[in-house]
Amino acid sequence: MKKLLALLLCLTMILGLLAGCQPDTPPETTGGTSASTGGTSTSTGTAAPTQEPQTGVEGKIVLLYTSNIRGDLALYAQVAAAKAKLEGEGATVYLVDAGNYLQGGAGANSDRGLAVYNLMDAAGYDVAAMGPLEFVYGPATTGLPYHSNVTKYFTQAELYLGAEELEYRKNAPSAEEAVLDTRPAKDPASFQVICSNLLQVADYGYYAYEPNAVLGDSFKLGFVCVVGPELWDTVQDGFLDGYILTDVVEAPDCDLLVSLGSEMTGDLHILPDPNGEPAIGAYLIDPETGAFSTLGLDLSGEDEAVAALAQAAMEAASPVVGTALFDLNGKDSASRNGETNLGDLTADALKWYAENEFEGFAGGVPVVAIQNGGNCDQFLYAGDITETDLLWALPFSPMGVGILYVTGAELLETLEAATQTADCPGWAQVAGLTYQVDASQPYDAGEEYGDFFKAASIHRVTITSVGGEPFDENTTYALVADNFLMNGNDTYYTLSAIKNAHPELYLNNGNGIKTRDIVAMYIQEVLGGTVGEPYSAPQGRITVQ
């Protein structure tokens, strides 16, 4: 009974740490990070723990936890050293991560979490609970030029459960020209990743992997992550396909159900800020009396083997081109039906490039930029933006960019055609102009054009301004876009027709500088390395009625 009580108290403390809440007396840390992420909690029904220095741990249980590490790989060597020291002093140590351990830093983003899993294995983790940011990579594949989707990266399931060696095609326009590479086999993780319910609609959610974890001999921990609409919107379309839909009320079988949310029965805790600071802390449990206390940690040490792994991963990481303070929306259902902040950023970068960097462009006419929603394909999440992230978010830009002189009437027809269906990959994210779409009006489909149709009339789209000035159908505008569009792909028959009939109206920068390269340049040279407040939300360039 005493042992069960001790484990129950231990798991009750997990309830607090998973929520990122502050104990009544904060843990003391040396050279590390406190266990506070600014969360708020209701009472857990247990007495407030007392503070105890890091002495007298022999024969006791220590719950050592981390939260919101988010790719800060150097911290794992400190955590591993703290665990080893406590075990050397005779404690039984359970090392638990409370979630948000993958996406965030370059060391995690570049290989989609493989380095993180390897470091958590090496540090000796027992349990990791999936936080909301563990869902953002979904299948974790990266699209490469010409829609050649490859499987260089492991999926979430493969990172946890292991995978066999795989030969895949990379960076080739066709099977005949394929360049093959091999993804090595991966062993299963040595720690347990427990069930995480991601709330979609009232009373229901999705979960993945085991429904509970076992600490000690047999005590089961269940984990439920309740996510509000603002976090649900960061999960890419289709990324929960194949996950199990469960009734949250009938939670997975366990001895204690941990809730991460604010609208569920039982002890409630507010979800910590996913972009908050890392939290590292510990609780000390006496297995004989059930008494517990917060434990001051010595985080001044460093496990050399784990530190070497972290250093190697950081050196191998894709270069960082900047930092995003907000998630940049690459959800297909958003970028193919309306304006997104990722679309604004990309179009702004193209417009800036045309006006300042495009060799041979004389200027003298208003510049507008179009980026098709089909290439604003994945999120750029808050945190480091690496070259890998840009390849992930803007995968289909193999052809460089061009500038084409068009009349206002041609520009209007181009936008009309780009709105012809719901979820249209040609949907125009724009800079330098504003327009509105009356989606209540049916598209007037003319001649068939591949999978689409030319516009037989213009009645859905109205351009409301260009460069802050009234739109004029007879004015000449310089349109900058990816050459994928200039060549007539998706709905952009107007651009290829103009370019082919009047090659003197077209300027080409070649294939060397791609759209994602221009976005990187814009972030570094114009935004000073930080994608900040102006891109926290769409800027109102497109109105859909």
C-alpha cells in the first residue's frame, strides 16, 4: 500500500509538471532552468511540497522531468549528468519528458526529430508524453522539386517504433532520372512514448502509440492533451490520418489519467505556452511514508557522451536562415482558399527581390507578386527556420523566378482563373495588390486547360488596389512569380500565353535562385533575421465573400 501511495503521489506530480505549473515553492536549480513555464493550475488535492536540498536521496524516488526542450540539444547532456549523479547517490530516478521535445531548434528541425530521439535514448529517458508540437511534422517527409516526394526522414511512428533500411528516390524529375539514396535502419526508442489525445471536436480526440506508461512495477499513467482551436490550426491537413479516434470521456485504461487542458473534469491545468522556455525540475518521493518535496538540481555537470552526440547533431544541422516568432500557416485548406501569413511572407519576398535584386529589371511600373497556394505547402513553425524548413514549406520551386509585363486586364483574368475551385492549388497569395473574391458566384468555366478551365468571363474577382492606388485594366504592371507559374502550370494559362506570344515582355533569373532562396534572403536582409509581428496573421490583402 505504501509503495502504491508513493507511486500515486509521484504520478500526481507528473500532473503538475505536464501542465508546466509552478509548485508552491519553486525548485532551486544550479546552472539549469526552473520548472516554471508560466502555467496556472487548480488544486491537485495534495499538500504543498516542501523544499529539500539535494542530499539524502538514497533509497528514495526522484522524478526528474523536462518540458518544452524544443530542440535545445545541449540541455540533454546536463539532464543526463544530473540523472547519473542522483543514481550514484542511491536514488531511483525516473526521467520523464512532459512534451514539446521535437520541433523548435535547428538540431531538431533538420532531421525531423531523429537527433532528439537519439539523445533521449542516450540520456536514459523512461517516458515521453507527446505535446501538441509533436504533431506538427506529421508523416515527416519532405517534398523535393517536381513533386518528387521522398522519405528521407522518419515518421513519428518510425522514430518511436523503429524502421527498416529504405531506398528512396531523391531530387529527380522522373523515375528514369532518379538519384537514389538509402535511409538507414533505426532501432526502436528505449523510452516509452505514451498516448496523447489531441482534441478535435467536443468529447473526441485522436491519439497515437501506447495509451499509458508504467512507472515502478505496475502503475499505469494515461495522458490526455486537450488542444484549443489556436493550436489545432497548427496541425497540417491530413497529418492525423491513420491515428486512432477515441472518446475522451472513455479514456485509455490507466490508474491515473493526466489532463492537459482547461475544459475537462477532474484536476485541471492550463496548457503551457508551446513557445515558452525549457523547464527542468525534480520531485523527491519517500517510498516508505509517501512524503514528497521539490528537489533542487545540480545542472552544472555534463555527460560527455551525450554532449558529443548533441554537438555532432548541431554541426550537421541545416543552416539557420532566421527565426519565426509566430507559426506561418501552410495548411492546404487555408493557403488554397484564402490569404495566409506564409503566403504574405513569400509574396513580399518575391516583390522585394524583383524591385531590388532582379538583374535586368529597370522598374518604372508597379510591381505585383503572386505565389500559388499549392506551393505554400507546409507550416513554418515558431522557432528556428532552417534551409530544411524552407524546403519543407516551399517544396515546388525548381525553376527560378521571372518577371512578366502584363496589363491590368490580364492580371485580373489571372486571378479569376486562380479561384476557380475550392482548394485550388493555383490560389494567388499576393503582394503589391489587394483583391476580393465573391465565392457565392460560380466560376464561368471556358475551354478546358489540363485539370482546370480557362475563364470565360470575369465576375468573381475584383482587384481593389495596386500599390495603394486604384486598379486600372489598361495600366501595365510587372508581375513577379515562380517560373512554375510563368510556364502555365496550375491555373496560369494567361502567363504562358503572354510569355510565348511576346518573349520581349519576360525576364528570367534562371534556375539558380529559387523562391525559397529568395524568402531566405528576405528574412535575413530585410527582416533582420526575425519574422515578427507584421506576419503574426494575414494582412488583409484578400477578402473572400
